[in-house]
Amino acid sequence: MKREKINGLIAAPFTPMKGDGSIAYEIIPSYYKLLKQNNVKGVFICGSTGEGVSLSASEKYLVTEAWASCTKNDPEFKVMLLLGGTSIKECQDLAIKVSQLPIHSISITAPFYFKPVNAKVLAKVCQEIASVVPELPFYYYHIPVLTGVDISMYSLLQEVDGLVPNFAGIKYTHEDFMDFQSCLSYQNGKYDMLWGRDENMLSALAVGATGAVGSTFNYAAPLYNRLIEAFQQNDLDNARTLQLQSIEMIRLLGKYGGIATGKAYMKLIGLNCGEFRLPVKNLDSTDYEQFVNDTGKIGFNNFCSVLAKNTNEVVTNTSV
């Protein structure tokens, strides 16, 4: 397997839904165009933002097929799929099926019902799944706030090194910078470490991150591209200002109930992805009006993702 590292922004896209809760696959081509025009380098689909845990295996395959179909002529745009985490067999079956599609890589979270007790067991889980598709790069998705599995990723790298040949790296959604930096330097930087906390991107860049996966890249990619550019030019005052804008935007996610607020941001930029499935709570009309007012206060229109004005590619899902 050819080993490469991802640079720049990978969006964690929302799974677009219709009013009846079914998936609006037809919106995905327009979603791809939106991300591409805003200098996003790929997608990490069916993750937390994409409601992967609320999708069936067949739905995850069809979402993957839709993204693979509209990006197949763009080999630079990477489609990364989160298979799942609770069932090894289900992950294996889905991995084999999607391996026939033109996608970049696959990923898993830790099993979060029966939890692995240590890094050795977690490495064995990775091996079991990665081995059925040895030609595909395999990433582990570290998000202990949701899985409850807070195993040192440095320890995981020590266990998978030499055990899982197609282990490519880690999507790191945690705040342990000591562990993250240790992983970055492991075996002279052998593994791809993708930062997963948008509100801490500047800190991650400072310790060596070059690629990131985030939900807010869907609707505010220009902000983060400017942040990266400011950091690379050693314009730290500007970089800190841009990071603070990100923090103010992310605060509104918490104020209005969490992850579902992201789809409200998408509606604002013209790509209506519907609502989240239960048990996630969605914004009601009153909350949405207040949310729109708050986005004006933080100047969201000054840094949000947009489609070029001379296109009419964005499809608004009017069924929601």
C-alpha cells in the first residue's frame, strides 16, 4: 500500500435527509461542488456529523456510492468512510463491499458497548477489519468523548506498527496534545495524524498537524484556509483572530443544542440538508430565527463557504 499524508481540510459532511427521514442522495453531487469550490480536499463520510451510528449498513453503502460516483473523476478529492465500530463482522462486510468503489480509505471507531480494555485489544480489532481490504488505507477514529474509550493513541500506534500493514493513521478528536504530538513524531512521522477539533486547530498546527477533519469545514472552509495560511506565513496575530472567530461560531453550536445546529448553518449557506434523526434534537422555528440573528452578530457571512455566483449548482432540499 502506498503511504501518503493528507494536507489541508477534510470535511465531515452531514448526511442530507428528506422530510420523512430518508436520505436525499441526490443532493450529494451539489454538496461535493460546494466543498470543492471552497478548497476542501475531501470528505470523511458517515462519521459523527454524518450520523453514521444512525444509518443502516445498506444506507452507508449508498451514501459512499453517491460520493464515489460524483468524485470519481477527481482523484485529488478524497472520500474516506467510517465503517462503524460496534460490530466487527458488519464493518468487515461493508469494507469488502465499498472496496470496489473509487474511495480513498476506510475507518472505524472503538467498539463503544463492549469496550476494548487496552491498546493491544484495540489493535486486534483494527487488524481484524483492516485485513479484509489490505489494499485500502485504514484509519482509526479517536473520539473518546463519544465512545468512552480513552486509550492512548501513542500506545495504539506501538501495537499496530508491524501488525496492520495498511494502517495509515488516526483521526484525532481529543484534546491531549502530548499524546497527539507523540503520535506525530512516532517512527519519524510514519503515520498520518488528522486533527479533529476545529476550535483548537491553531494549537494543532503549532505542534505539527498538516491535515484536519472537521464538521465546521462544511460551511466555514474559507475561515480555516485563511487560518492555515496565516500560520504558515507566521502571522500569528491574524491566526489567533481567525481561531477566535471559529470559537465564536462553534459556541453557537452549543447554545442551540449541539450537532444539529450544523445543519442550520448549512441551510444558511443555501444547502438544506434537512434534520437529524432521533435521538438528536433539532432546532425549532423560534430557535432558528434566534440562531440566524446570532450568526449576524459574529459576521458569519464574512467567512462562510459559498458557491460561485455564476453557478446554480446548489440544490435546496425543499422536502424538509
